Amino acid sequence: MTLSQGLPLQNDGDADVVARVLGGDSGAYAILVGRYRAQFSRYAVRMLGNREDAEEALQDAFVRAYRSLARCDDPERFGSWLFRILANRCRTAGTRRGRREKTFVRDEIALLDASHDHPEDATAWREEIQRALLMLEEDQREAFLLKHVEDLGYEEMAALTGVGVSALKMRVKRACERLRALLKEVQE
Amino acid sequence: MVHDEYDPFIDEIARELRQPVTLDAQFDSRVMAAIEPAVIPIRVHQTSRRAWYRRTFAFSASQLGGMAAAAALVGVVAMSALREGAVPLRDTVRATGELQLQPVANVTRAPSTRLVQQQFIIIAPSATSMSLVGDFNDWDETRNPMRRVSEDGAWSITLPLTPGRYEYQFEIDGKIRITDPTRPQASSDFGSANSVVTVDFRE
């Protein structure tokens, strides 16, 4: 199994699990859910800003992937394929949510983070970061998370998103500039 | 040209955002429960067919509930591959924008792993696009676009489905969803009607 700081887009043995599921062992799908849940959930939470929407998008992605599993052309790269589905679900959810009033509850941030030893200041700072992140354009937020949080290279980002490398670099650059401006205000 | 340069401020932000998050402890169970009633996505090349006949039903726009959007559908004729026992057309046209569709997990697990080729047909001469949406494709209109197969506006698609019960609708021009007038209907979770087809295993 590939272990990295970033997204686990490929795991040894995924093709075997996919074959088991396609062979009728639907319970084996739980292996794939377990493999990809953790880091994909982080991406979804950061993209959508709250756990409820993130869980909904992630569950939807897993279910859609299951139902379309026979169309997964490269089971070895199930993770990449699943991530593309998740990214689309996050965009859809983000668009839908954009029509609602955006609310951000401080307690939600504390709840989201698995670490429990953060002092109040650290929690507040993370809240400000997430708030600033949500103020970015959706495509900029996506590019920033893939590049700086999930540690993907631009070529891989391009393959995942279908967007050209130059455009992705520009999105990341603008996201960084915007975040810097937003968060510098908080710090001052 | 955009160059990446190390930026300690951005790195600090990224480090915070890399903190793991926790999901509901029941998340995995919920996912597995959600897929259990679904169609088994088995990749099987062996399929079966049987002869079927077509019936033609005509209806006018006035029967479609009087929605403005339905006016464009005057003369739409629906024709479905399949079985007798069709029910009368009901007011089933709805504006897509009003729908908040979710998968209807009412497809029972098929006892067989074999796929059956199931054809869906509708005649809509004035339509410019047609999609089949149902619980077999998560009501996603992008996944099963139908093909115009005749001069008189017949649209068709054939899907390999595992035996079971499915609910579905046709989506016209990406705007309007209607039921199949040749099939029984069931109430959806949203208070509207869906067409129902039961796919049987056929030797």
C-alpha cells in the first residue's frame, strides 16, 4: 500500500478487490471504503467546509463508484477514478450550497479536527484558515488543496481535473495570493 | 509563467489544513448499507434476450399538467418496449429545477448475476435531446443519453440490467421529466410518480 502525505490515489491490490466486487462479493467493497475514507474525507471537508456536506459527498462518491465499477477501466488506479467522482460531487455540492446562506460554526471546526490538544488560539487560527479557504473561488480552492495540502504534482492534478497545467498553476497562484491577503488581515 | 516558490506562510496554512478530520463512526456502515440494495455491478458478457413487442400510446400536451414547459411536447408519443398492462398517463411532468433527486434504493438484489438487455423507447419529435434517468444511474441525466433512431422522433437506449425492479423517467431537453405511459407507476420519495419496470431473467 502506498503511504504518502497526500492523496492515496493508488493502492496495491485495488485491482484484486475490484475484481472480487465485480465477481459478486459486494462486501469486499468495504476494503476500498476503508482505504480511501480518511484522506478523501479530509479533502471533502476542506472543500465544503463542514462535515455533514463532506460525508454526503463522500458517501455519494463511494456509492456512485460502486454502481459504475464495471466501467472502471483501470482498477489499479481505482483511487484516482474515485477521486474524480468525489471532486465532481464536491463541485456539485459546492454549487448547491452556494445558493444557501453560508454559515460557519466555530464548534464545527473543533469537532472536525481529530487532534484534541490544540489550544484555543490554534483552533481559532484553523477556523480562520478554513473560513478564508471557503472565500476562494471553487476552482482555486480545489487547485490549492490538491497542490499544497494533498501534495500532488501539477501533471497529476491535470490528469485528475482535466484542466491544463498552466491554468492550474495560475489558480494555485491566485489562491495563495488571496489566502495571504485574507489571513494577513486576521493576523494584523 | 507561474513559478512555485517556497512560501513559509502558505506552508503554515497547508500544514493546518493537513490535520486529519474525523467522520461519523458509522460512515463505513452507511456506505455499505447504501450499496447493498443496489444493482450488483457485475461485469458479465453473457446476456439474454427474448422477443418483445411494442405498443404505441399517444397523448397530448393538455394531459401533461398544463405546465408551460410542456407545451413544446405537443404530439409527443411514447412507445415502450415491453409488456402489456400499461396504465393511463398521469400528470407526471415536472420542472427539473424543482427536483432534489436522490437514488431510490428499491432495487432488490438479483438472484442471478446475468444481465438482461432492456430497451427503453420514447417518441418525442420536437425534443432535441433525451436522457433516461432512474435508480440504475442515480437519476443522473448525463449517464444514459438516448439516441434518436427514427425520422419520426423515436429515441432509444438499451441498458444491460441485472434482474430486479427499477424506477425511471425520461428527461426531455434537460428540462422536463416525464414518466413512461406504457408502464406502471410508483410514488417516489418526493411525492411524484416514477415509471416502474421489472426486469426478469430470461432464458
